[in-house]
Amino acid sequence: MIYPHSFKPYYPMKTTRILISMMMCILPSVFLSGQEHYRFNCKDYVSTDNSRAPQSSFTYDTDANTFSILASGANNVAFKMNEGLDGEYYIDQDETLLLICGKNLSSRSP
């Protein structure tokens, strides 16, 4: 087959080496990113507002993997995932994120 000067023939070995080199650069970054599939860990959650539910009102039961907020008053369910864990987890689209159980909870503002 005759190729025009501006077109070079396909060299599968060269392409394979390039792909392998790219994979060697990309794959370690995936593993080094540290992202894990999300699994609830009660100690990952902290207070968002010290005036409504200070961190001192949080209790953690690591055996049951639960936490409780023992604060009274309106809008006292104030928690978030610790900012230091940002980017540590990934969640699949079809998964439920979080279930909250409690007594005398309201979604209304006072």
C-alpha cells in the first residue's frame, strides 16, 4: 500500500506503549486519591452551629455506629460531615445517603 507523505502508517506497538505509559501515570493517581465507597461512620459527623447544637452535645456510640445530639430548643439538629473528610468518599447514584431518626422533630422553623 502506498501512503501519502503527510500520512504515516499505523504502528500498533508504538500506540500500545503510549497507552501503557498513560495507564501507568493515571492508575496510581486513582489509587492515591484515597476515595472509598461511602460507609457510614458516626465519628465523621460534627456540629455545624455551636449556638444550636454545640459539639459538646454530641454523643457517639461506636459499637452501634450511631450519634445523638442532646440539645433542646428549635432547629437543634445541626450536623455535617467533618470538612477534613471532603473528597474521601464516593456515593453511587442509586444509594440512600442518610436516615435520621428522632423524637419530636419538625421540619418547620419556629
